[in-house]
Amino acid sequence: MTTTTPDLGHPSRRDAERVAPVVAALAARGVTVWQDASEIDTLASIQRAIDDGLANVRALLVWYSKDYNASRACQWELTTAYSAAQAAGEDPRRRVLVINAESDTQAHIVLPELFDQLHLNAAQLSADEMAERIQARLDDAAGGVPTTTLGSVRALGRPTWYGSAGLGSTRFVGRLREMWRLHATLQAEQAAMLTGVGGAGRPGVLQVRGSGGMGKSLLAEEYALRFGAAYPGGVFWLRAFGYSDSDREMDPALREAQRDSQIIGLAAHLGVETHGLSMVQIAAGLHRHFARDGQPFLWIVDDLPPVVGNPDTELTPWLAPHPLGRTLITTRARLVNHVAAAELPQLEVDEALRLLTRGKALSAADEAAARAICAELGYHALAVDVAAALVARRGYAKVLENLCQPDRDALEFAATQFREALPNGHERSIAATLLASLRELDEPARDLLRLASVLAAVAIPRELQWRAVMAADALDEDDAQDVTDPAAAQLIDTSLADDAGDGALTIHTLVVRTVRFHDGRPERVEALRGAAVGVLLTKMPSVVDIRTHEALKDWVAHARQVSAEAEDVQTADLLGWVGKHDQKQGNYDLARNGVQRELNTMRRMLGEDHPHTFTSLSNLATILQAQGDLVGARRYAEQVLDTRRRVLGQDHPGTLTSLNNLATVLQAQGDLVGARRYAEQVLDTRRRVLGQDHPDTLASLNNLATISYAQGDLVGARRYAEQAVDTRRRVLGERHPDTSLAAWNLFTILAKMGESEPAVHLLVNDLLWLLAEDPAQLGAAQRQIAGMVRKVIGEASPG
């Protein structure tokens, strides 16, 4: 009978010859071994290999040489198998079998629990002896390898990401011990939370601390990717914007609003109701969702500032909303004493060397220079990464010489900008490295960094890059892309930016800070900022459809950042669109704050009587109404109406819209008589000015039907609704959605009056096309209609 064990952990080429005899010996014993010998490194290729191989095997057999730790694919496969078994409640050591490929040490095997369980040492045992012991473990029913495949006990695919999408980096090196400790702590803290015993600090929460550029965010991202099998409920990423790259720190109230906006977006993406609900209610909805799902999930809060007040009020709102979630926080400073903390050290010597050399073999002289460069930079991850790009152009000796003799700019930059960001004694060398890379950039690449300096610390979409440059320099679309695409490639090649996918760029705040310090063209920065505002203004109207919010989340973050201080009309207009986004999400406090600031700017720049000011005031009234502040909403709606009457005249469409809005507020207040009076004025004027068939006139008919229905005037409601249906049938046709909507309103009124047969006939004629334009679906649509009919008639006429 054939037994299956997994692939052999993607052994390196120099290990392949040693592995082959073991595979052959296992095959001779009837054990099927799946081995992927292809070169894999990207996220997609690694996941594909895991899906193809690891999911269909019983255990992972690891050929653990000193090269194993340098392979992202190998480590990903190992952590997937280990965490999948652990999450399924099994002993992971039953699923992961290790062959120590080194004769002199076990120190390279990072996780102590994996020290060769079977005493499998390639230097001490023959291939046949190892195969015999492996087969014995596979056949051992008592405590041996389970008969089920890894894929059957836990989903091994990449977890679903919500918020910032995790891509990791092929340049990520080392941090293995940190990731395993992080995982052990999170799992231990989760166990403590569920059992009530063990664990120091707040259960289920871990803060990873380190100075700027150490790779905290990338570590969190890579951890989530590699240990994704432990979190089938998904990975949720929140940005806390804790440390600004400018001189202006984020206002705490705005940070709170940013957090709430992200949580609302996550909840909406999960199908949790958010509209018009408080954050407490939304958190309760998320709690119920995760309870129903029943799956562990990872909740990442990136770049959280220090907690200076009450932890329960400042920290708790950031934490995972259910005990099944583990919260991983990245920060530069200790948050609170009762949260477990892991200090992220600088890279180890060999890790920094591998990052600097990109894994290439060096001559003795170059290796000595490379080690000196790493030491001079304090093994700082970002600085070493940037230095690697410099080395590719200048050579190791020249880069080392520049670091040992930093120029005046580097000394000043280190003293003024990096004193708090890099408290490790290597500020001067790190500053010199960043400045040297910046000086070698072409002007278009500098422009992208200037653009980044006015935007949010999130991915910059490719479209925003080229359209901003196009607007700033009056280029056509093709020429703008011919400028920005090579510029983006240069930033990636110099390690000053990372590819965030689809041409988007992410740029570290320390790089942006370097640009702010070094760049001597503030007028160019301002030109790009103005261009970005214009580009964002063309994109933001899409936020009226909440279905676009996930795709626009980075655009909205940039719009929010750029409009934080609205000192001109265009930026204030952008601020209003951000408020519209927040309003559509149901985040009325944030929307109200933004629209109020927009209104203040419009009043100051344009005056009370300008149409832009009218619009801002009207939007503010709408938000207040949604919040339930009907008194405030009525006051603002009356102000807009009075001003538009005076400036635009009684019959202007804008005046009629304001009159209709006021009627809506009065209806919400329960003043149905006043609401109907204003609504009738709107209908009469629209009929006279716009005509019977104008869409606004038809909307007025529907509004009056609704108000009359609320008053109990079913005869009047029916009259208005029938006029709306007849006109829309004639003008728009029976299959138009607006006709169907009007028909549904009339159906509801007729059902309330007890006239069920005409109501059913009307519904079938006018609503069938809305529910199923595809003839193949008419049967299902008819069943849906029947259920709707029973519901409405049953509610309208009991019995």
C-alpha cells in the first residue's frame, strides 16, 4: 500500500544531490514523495506550490540545511504546515519531520520543537536508514503521522485580507526567530484569553516595537502571509498613522475618525450593517459576525502612537472585536505596560549581509567592505536595503568610503531629523545613505517623491502618479506615463520605494522625510500638490456608490491627507467629497466634521451667497438629519432656502431642491402638514417650469405620494402614485427601473386600501422586468414576487 509524505521543503540546488537518494529510498518502500524542484520566490508561486503539494500530503519532510533559512519558499511551507496542524488542535511535530542536513550543529534549526524528532541526521545515517525511520513514523498509528492530509484539516490557501493587501517582499530577509516568537506569543496569549490562565499582559495582544525603518510593518505583513493557515478567518489591517513624515502630527480626533472609517469599511466588506449605526453598534455587529464564523483571525494595527491617557479609552477601540482575534500592533514606543511587547532588534550580521549582497558570492575584499557597510549602518534594515542599490552602481569600496566620511548635509540631517526616529547611534551613516541615493535620482523620480511628500502614507496608485504629472506639466496621457513609469522603476531599483502591485508605490516615511529635508524646490511640491488635488477631485464623485469604496480606499486616504488643511476652494471641494464618502459609510461624525470645515472655507473664500457655499450648507443639513439632529437640520435647510430664493429666485431648480429638502426634514420631524405644503409647492412649480414629464417632476409626485400615505390620505397617495406610474410608463417604458419603483409604491398603497387583485396585476406587469430581465430567470422572479405580495398584503390588511 502506498503512503504519502510531502514535498521535501524545496531544497537548494547544492542540497538536491543529497536529497535524491532519500527520495529514491522512500519510493522503494512504497512511500510517495511530492517534491517541487522549481525555482519559486514570488507570493503567487509560493502559494501555488503549497496548494499543489502541501495540501495533498500527510506531513512535511524538511531537509533542513543552513541554506533552508534563506529560502522564503521553504520557510513559508514550514510555517504553513506547522500552523495548520497547530490550529487544528494537533501536535505540529507529528506533521513536520526534520532531517538535519548539517553534521556539526542544530543551531540553524530556528524552532527548538523541531530539533530532529527522529534523530534524522543526514551526516550520520544512510538514505536507507533515514527512509526506514520515516516509514516507521508514517506507519505508527499511536502518535505517528495522521492519515488525513494537511489540506483536509485546515485550509492552506492565502488568508483573505481586508484593508491593506499584504504582498510581502522578495527582499525580506531573516527575522525567523522573531516571527516564531511572535507566533508563539500570540498563540499563548490567545490560549490565556480563552482559558483565563497564563500569559503576561493583555491576552491576545502583542506590540512589536522598534525604531523607524526597522521593518516592523513588513515583519507583520510577512508573518501574516507565512502563518496564514493559523488565521482562516482572515487578516484585517488597520493603519494608525502614528508617526508623520512631516512637522505636523495628526490630530488625535482625526486619527480616531480615520480608525472608525477603516473599521466601518471592514464591516461593510464583511456584510455587517453599518449605515447610521454608532461605533459601539458596529463593533457589536462585528462581534456577532466573528462569533458566527467561528474562525481565528489576525487583527493588525500598524504604526500606533504611544498611549498617553487611559488605555481603555485609547487602546481598546483599536483591538480585535472578538476573542477569536489576535491583535498584532506595530509601534515605535511602548504603548502600555500591561500589553505584551516584543522588541524588534536590528538585523543579524548574516541577515544584513544577505540583504546588502542580494545573496551573491563576493570576493574577499568586497565581503570585508560589505560587512563594514552593514556595521556602519547599524544593521538597519531600510538603510542596508537602500545601500544595496547604491552598491550596484558604485561598488562596495566607494559606498563604504562615503559612509565613513559623511558630508555636511548628512550630519545636519541626522542631527535635525533622525534624532528621535533612529536612536541607535548610526544616524549619520543612515542619513548619508538616504541622501546619496536621493542625489542620484533623475528629476521625474524626484517628482514622485515630492508627490509622496504631500500624500498619505499608503500606496500611491499608478494612475494618480501619471495624472498628477500630466496636470502639473500639461502633458498628454501617453507622455505622462512615459515619464512616470521609468521614474517609478528607478525608485524601486534604488529601494527608495516598493512595488505595491499594479504599478502602485509605497514609500517609507524616512525616505519622504529625506526628501522634505533635501529638496530645494518648494514651488514644485506645491504644483504637484495642486495637481494631485485636481486629479483626486475627478475620482472622488465615484464615492456616492458605496460599492466603489473598497477600490477607492487609497484614493480616499490621499484625499483626506491633502485636504487636511483646506486653504483654497479646490481643496475645500475635495474635503466635501471626503465628507460624502464618510456619509455614505454612515460615519456621520467624521462626515460632519469634514463638511463643516469645507463650509467654513467656502464662506471665507467665496462668501455666503456663492453656490458652493449653498451646497456645503445643504450637505451639512443632510448629515444632521441622518444623525437625528432634526432641529439643526431644519435650521440649515431654511438658511439654504432663504439664500437661494434671494439669490437665484423662486423658480430656480436649486431653490426647488432646497424647498424639497426642507419638506423632507419637516416630514422627519412629524410635521406632515408643513411637509406636504412645501412638497405641493415644489410639484406645482416643477410642472410649470420643467414640464409634466421631467424626472424632477416625477420625483415630486413620488414624494407627495409618500407624504400623503404617511398622513393616512390613501386616496391622495393613490392619485399621485398613479400619475407617477402612468407618466413613467409613457416616458421611460415598462421595463425601466424607475417605472418599477413607482409601481412598487402604488402596489403598497393599493394593498393598504385592500385592493389586492389590482395590486397583484400591477406588480406582475411592472416589476417582473426589474427582478429578472433574463427570461430564463422569470420563474424565480415570479416566486420572489409571490413572496413579496404575501408580505405586503399581509402587512397592509391583517387576515
